[in-house]
Amino acid sequence: QQPVQSPQAVILREGEDAVINCSSSKALYSVHWYRQKHGEAPVFLMILLKGGEQKGHEKISASFNEKKQQSSLYLTASQLSYSGTYFCGTLGGSYIPTFGRGTSLIVHP
Amino acid sequence: DVKVTQSSRYLVKRTGEKVFLECVQDMDHENMFWYRQDPGLGLRLIYFSYDVKMKEKGDIPEGYSVSREKKERFSLILESASTNQTSMYLCASTPTQRGLYYGYTFGSGTRLTVV
């Protein structure tokens, strides 16, 4: 079952922060996060495993709460290069992630 | 860096044609995947393969088949293209353990238009 991402779209100015959420109705073992710029391939950002571990990548970090079956992606002090569509991929009983519909992030100067 | 290469960036085919989309990865990954991406629907899994000559259906396999004769190459076949198969097709690969511990490396995609 496809995870639900919120919000669907975010518009920011450079330097502002954003949070993107990913929720599943199923028990999760791990969560992937990807960013896709327009016309390009999705790029893997990070994977979070069961255990609530928070990870970071540049000024982008994420958390995973397996009890709530949720993950959140935190973008701090947004840069223009952060613009794109962010996808979460959740893994529960299957070894294959199921991807959300994506959150479009636009960062303005 | 792992590279996943899709042979065509853009394709235009006629309804009823047999269409082959090719994908090659250069890092000896066991697992390969085909997704289609449509606006507002995200990425949907068509087929995947975890070994040579092995294939498994994903969420939307109807109208598609796949072939994996060599470890590095995974082909998606549209047996008789239809207009509702107009989409962006993305190939991906990952090492063993599937998605549990490793992220996916995606190709740049093939935008297929069926007229």
C-alpha cells in the first residue's frame, strides 16, 4: 500500500526550513528518501532502518518512528539546489520499497 | 559511481508496436527493477529481477514482460503498445538484500509516447 506524503507541495525562500512527512498504514522496517530534479533520475538521499535512527546528508536529515509508521525529512536553511520532488519509499513485509506520490519543493531566491 | 544506463531518452511508437526498453548497469548488482512514473501517481513497480533469468511481477505488470539474460542487462517489453502506456519509464538497480539496506540507483529514464 502506497505511503502518504504530506504536504504535496512546498514553496520556500532560500534559508527557510521545511519538513516533509511520510506515513504508512503498515508496519515498517526501513524507509528510503530520494530527490528528483526535473527531467533527471531520482537520486538516493538516505535510508533509515528500524530503531528510530536519525540520519543526515548535508543540511538534510530524517527521522524514522517505526511505532507510528512515519518518517520525516528535514531540510534546514534551504538552498536553491534543494528544489525538486522528494519521494519516500517504505519497506514493510516486502523487500521492495513502495514509493509515495512525491512532494514538490520549490525554493525561491 | 554506479551507473544505470537506459538506451533511449525519448521514444515515439505507434499503437500495436512491440517496444523494447533497455537498461544496463555496471556495478554487478543482483537486483534490477522497472518502474513507470506518471504525474500525481509517483513510482509504480512493473517488474523486478533478483537474478539472471529470474523475474517477478510488481504492482502493474499487465501489458508488459521482461527479459534478463545477463546480469547487467534488464529489458522491458511492451508486447503491443497502447496509448495508456505513454509514460516515463525508470530502471533501477541495487545490490543484494534488495531494498532493506541499500538505496536504489536509477537511470535517467525513457519517456515513451505511444500514438
